Amino acid sequence: MTAVETQVQYNTTYTVSTEDYMTQEEDWDRDLLLDPAWEKQQRKTFTAWCNSHLRKAGTQIENIEEDFRNGLKLMLLLEVISGERLPKPDKGKMRFHKIANVNKALDFICSKGVKLVSIGAEEIVDGNVKMTLGMIWTIILRFAIQDISVEETSAKEGLLLWCQRKTAPYRNVNDDPIGNLNTAFEVAEKFLDIPRMLDAEDIVNTPKPDEKAIMTYVSCFYHAFAGAEQAETAANRICKVLAVNQENERLMEEYEKLASELLEWIRRTIPWLENRVAEQTMRAMQQKLEDFRDYRRVHKPPRVQEKCQLEINFNTLQTKLRLSNRPAFMPSEGKMVSDIANAWKGLEQVEKGYEEWLLTEIRRLERLDHLAEKFRQKCSLHEGWTAGKEELLSQKDYESASLMEIRALMRKHEAFESDLAAHQDRVEQIAAIAQELNELDYHDAATVNARCQGICDQWDNLGTLTQKRRDALERVEKLWETIDQLYLEFAKRAAPFNNWMDGAMEDLQDMFIVHSIEEIQSLITAHDQFKATLPEADKERVAIMGIINEIMKIAQTYGIKLSGVNPYTSLSSQDISNKWETVKQLVPLRDQMLQEEVARQQANERLRRQFAAQANIIGPWIQTKMEEIGHVSVDITGSLEEQMNNLKTYEQNIINYKSNIDKLEGDHQLIQEALIFDNKHTNYTMEHIRVGWEQLLTTIARTINEVENQILTRDAKGISQEQLNEFRASFNHFDRRNGMMDPDDFRACLISMGYDLGEVEFARIMTLVDPNNTGVVTFQAFIDFMTRETAETDTAEQVMASFKILASDKSYITVDELRRELPPEQAEYCITRMTKYVGPDSIPGALDYISFSSALYGESDL
């Protein structure tokens, strides 16, 4: 550390009484008379002392009584050591010019409270050694020694005490005095920039060295070490400020990075959730649902934690900025906590709509699959029935038939018409199913429509052909009279019975889908009612079979040779018997299907009850914990540490409760896989539980962060627990918004605490507690305001003063000075951020520490 760096400007406001200076002058006269040999020591010491200051102005003196005679260097010396400007000196070389300049210097000395005795300008101009040395001693005493005080002692005693303390740790301080003095003088000249003012022999070989010379020399050591300590203190202050600023910048960068990543994830996720393009198969839609479950269980929870941590980091950063007297942190545009909250809210809204859409689409596809299968079955039955009917109706066999055959054909046609009418309902059902498939946007609607259109066209054609054949048979019917009543009766009774059996087989094989015990019970009841009709149907079957038996009996009795074909119907007794056996086989199969469905619905009911039992416990538990956390946050009976411990206990209990949420998630997945969409046993859905759980985690984390910030504020501001409790009690009394006060409530609170508020003063206070104009005052802002005036924080002016010390009172600082005085990291931080100094005294590489200090506290741009 050089002398320039360790020089300290002498105090220019210290006053010396007239009596002190009179005593000094008398001592001076006496000392010179007693030991003129001291003059040599004083010449050497005072000359070196003057040159140590004059070299700052680029000059020096050789002969103390000659070089001060014109007063110019004397005035320059006073300007350097005082830091003040003296009146402009006279430039002439005449005696009166010199006297005028010396008088200006002496007047300046007197203006500092020093009364000069027996020292006049004429003596100095005449080169009076005694008076010149006396004047220099007066200057030294006033500007270098008088302000030295150690434990309230005089300057002389203070210097002696300081020397004793500094040399006390060295055991050999009194050994080899000349060697020790020479070493000290060399080190001081080389490292402390203190010129050699005496030789070791001047001190050791003199019985009593000149006290004034010794005090002058020692005072240089005192100021050098005092300047070094002051520089070290300044450097420490700057390091502390820079460390705080670097940590704040790191937290800001971390917040920006985390906010950007979270917003980018939300931006990528929302389009995926907004995609409402439905898949065409149930398998594909179920895969979408599984992907959504993975999103809820795997991808979203870490983002929930990131969002919560982001809010905590933001609050902590703002608290640190307030405590370090820095301006509040304003994130980049679109990255405020409110922006992230709004983006998150939009994500959850889209997410809720996406899940509802998935479930709706799965129900729709389930319904479509059921309808499509039913459509195919009915079409196959109808197409099987209509196969060959068009060819049959188009025959002209009646043209060559006998009377009986004609009448048989007529009756057969009547039976067909009856059958055709019976099938009209099936055709209408097919058309209705096709229409519903179109309305539900069935993916293969084109095939369905084509098949339905073919059936309708064929049905219309059958109607036309049927009417044409009837017309033809009616024209020839009048020609024929005989008819076989038994065959006719068989045909008439067998056809509806056959249709009934076809309908029964269709119903017994009909697919069904139910979602409750009540619905399956309704099907069972309908099936039981059908089984109750079987005895009557069996009687009809026996009667129809009796007609055939009667025909066979007549044929045997009268020897009639039967062709084996009923001329009035294509149905035979064997057809009736076969279908009847089929109906009897299908009845127990239908019973089995219904019972299996009963078992499935019972299992689903157990799933509903199991889920409801857990949900009805977990839901109220979450609500209770939310209320308990709210009570802890406003409790003022204990310390903040006790509140923190209580909240940590609550947090651990909540974390331990997570297994219950996971088990409920498992039960919810089983319910969804079983395609259960309602539950009458509980009002809680899995979505309610998820949202409540996420809010509980966020609330406990935010509450813990608030208490941590209160502890940080208390410790930084020096607030007692009783003061915090008093602040909390006042805040709670006027808090009507659960942790926030309206401006009117805040005003009432301040008045109750003794504040005399006008409109202007209250408006100023509101800008401090609500800088973003949110319309509310939080408890943290309230605490910051109540402790703001008593806070002891660094200011821009203090940092500027510290830099000025490191710069040796210059208005700028150099790179070398920063790297010499500060740790490497803080030095490089300053170098990269300080702007170039612009001023009349600027040198290459000069840096502006004043604007840099202002920028640290938000008073200018960094």
C-alpha cells in the first residue's frame, strides 16, 4: 500500500486555543536557546515533512528558510494539507509581494483558530530560521498532531501511548536501537511512503532528541497506519455491499430462468390439452385418458412444486432487497408472479375441460360401439329374412297353377303380407339406429348409411312387388273356390307364432349396457315377465302342431297323398319345433348373462362405496388442515420460531398423509377403468381432492415462507418478539380480508397506533407499503413500514465515501487500486460495471465510482 493510498486529509475544523499556542511559542524560544543543536534535527525533519506533502503538487524544498521566503510554496503547502483553496498569490518578485503572500498564508493559519505569537511575515521573508521553524511546527501541530487522541489523552501523550501499544508485542524492541531504527525508517520509506526525516544516530547519539522532530516523525507513522485501517474498513464495506448485490443478481437470474422454463412448459402443454380431435376407436381414446393420467401423476406435480418455489424465491428476494435498501425487483415483462398465476389458471381451466371431454368421448364411443353392433345384428337378421323375397314375389307361377294352387298362392301371399308388416318395425329400428350413429358422428357412418339405404330401397321394392302380386292373385282368385282350411289355418297361426319366436330370439340375444343395479334389475324383471309368457306360447305351439297332426290324420284316414309342402306357407312343423327348442336354449343363457351383469354392477357398487368412504374422510381433513394453518399464521401467543416449528410439524403431517391421496388415486383409476361415471355416495370427486391437496401444499409452503421472512425482518431490523406481537395484534384487529388490509383499514390502524396522518403523508406512506397499487397492504409490507425508520442499512453516500478512501480522495479510482484493495471476485465485478470517468482531472483507465455507487441503490442505471 503506497503513501498516496494511506494519506488521510487532516481535520480542518479543530481549533487550538490562544493560550496553547502562546505556551508553544514560549517553549519554542526556550528550547532553541537551551539546545541549538536541535535546529539541525528540526530542519531535517520539518523539510522532509513538507516535501512529503509538496510532492503531491509536483514540487519540493531544499532549504526550509530560503524556499518559503516568497510565500508561494508556503501557500501551496497549506492548500495541499488542508484541501482548501487560498487566495490567489501575488506573482511579483518584490519584497512587498513576498510579504503579501506570506501574510495570506499566516492569515489562513489564523483562520483555523491558531494565534501566531512573535511570528511575522517580515521574519519569514528575511529567512529567520527560528521563526520559520516555529511557523512550520505550528502548521504541523495544527494539521498533523492536534487531532490525535488516544483514550482522551493530549496529542503528545496519545502518540506516546500509541507507540507503547504498537511496540508492546515485540520483545527485542529495546535491543540494537540503531539497527531497529534504520530498519523501521527503511521499511517506512519503502512500503509506507514516509520519507526518512531523521537518521538513527540523530536519535540514539543525542542525550535528549528534539521532541518536536520526534513527534512530527511519529505522527506520520500514526496517520499511515490509521489510513491503512480506514482503507481496510472501506474495502470491507464495499465487499459487503457487492456481495449482497451479487447474491441479489443471482436470485434474480434464477427467478427469470425458473419463470421462463415454467411458462414455456405451460405454453407447450396448453395446446396439447386444447386438442379436441377425437379418436375413432375406444382403444385410442383410452390411451389418451392414460396419457392424461400420466400428465396428472408424473408431469404436473413437479411443476406445481416449481410454481410454489418460484413464489417463495420471489418473496425472499423482495425481502432481501428491502432489507438491503435496494429497489424492488421487477421481473421481465410477462414473468411477474401474477403472470405465472394467470398462465397456471388458464392451464387448469383447459385441463379440467380436457378431462371432461375425454370422458364424454369415451361414453360416446362406447355408445357408438354398442349401436354399431346392434345395427349389424338387426341388418343381418333383416337381410337373412328378405333373401330371395324379391325373386319369389316376381314369379308368375299362378298362370299355370290349378285352382287349389292358386288359392294356396293367394293365402300364401296373405301370410307373406302379414309377415312383411311384422318386419316393418325392424326396418324402422334399423333406420333409427343409423340416424343416431350419424348424429353421434360414427367414424364408419358411410358404410352404415350405404347399408341402411340398401335395406330401405329393398323394403320399398318389396312393398311394390307385394302389391303387384296381390293384384294379380286377386284377379284370378275369383276363379278358384276350394281351399285347404287346415293348411290355411296352419299358415295363419304359424306365421305370427314364428314371428313371435323370431322376436323372442332377437330379444334374448339382444346386447345391453347398464350402469347401475337398478338398470340391470329392470332387465331381469322384463326377462321374468317374458318367461311368464312361455306356458301360453307353448299352448299355441301345441295347437299349431295339432293342425299338422290333424292334416296327417286326415291324409292317413282318406288316403291323401301329400306333397309334403304347405301351399300357403314356407313354414313347416319342423321349423316351429326347431325355433322353439332354440328359444328354450336361449332363456337360460339370457339368465346367465343377466346374473353376470348383476355381479359386475355389484362389484362397481363396492368400488363406489370404497372410493366414497375414503373421499369423505380426506376431503374434510384437507379443509380442517387449511383452517388450522390459517389459525397458526395469525397466532401471536408464541414466538416466530414456535410458529415456524408448528408449521413444520403441520407440513410433515401433510407430507405423511400423501399415501392416503395415492391410495385414493388408485381407487379412482379402478373406477374409471370400470367406466363408472357417477357416485351417489359422496359429493367429493377426485378433481376436488386433487385441487384441495395442491392448495394445501401451496398454503403451508407460502405460510412457512411468510414466517421465515418475518424472522429475517425481525433479525435484520432488530425488532423484539413483543414488538412483533404488538404489530401482529394491531394488524389482526383491522384485518378483514384474511391477511390483507384495505387502505381505509390501514389508515385506521395507523391512527390507533398514534400516527397523525394528513392526506399527503398518508399518500406517501401508501407508496411505500403498496408500490404496485394493488389496493391492499400485506402483513409483510406493514412490518417493513413499522421498522423502516429504525433500520440501519448502507446508503449510496456511505459506499461513495468508502470508494473515496480507497481512491486517496480522488474523484475516480483505477483498476490497479480496485484489484489491490478488494478481493478478486468483487474487484472484477466493479471493473466490469463501472463506467469511464469523465472530468478535468481524469487519467487513462480512470473509473467513475460515484455513478456506480448510485446505481447499486437504484438511483441511476447500472
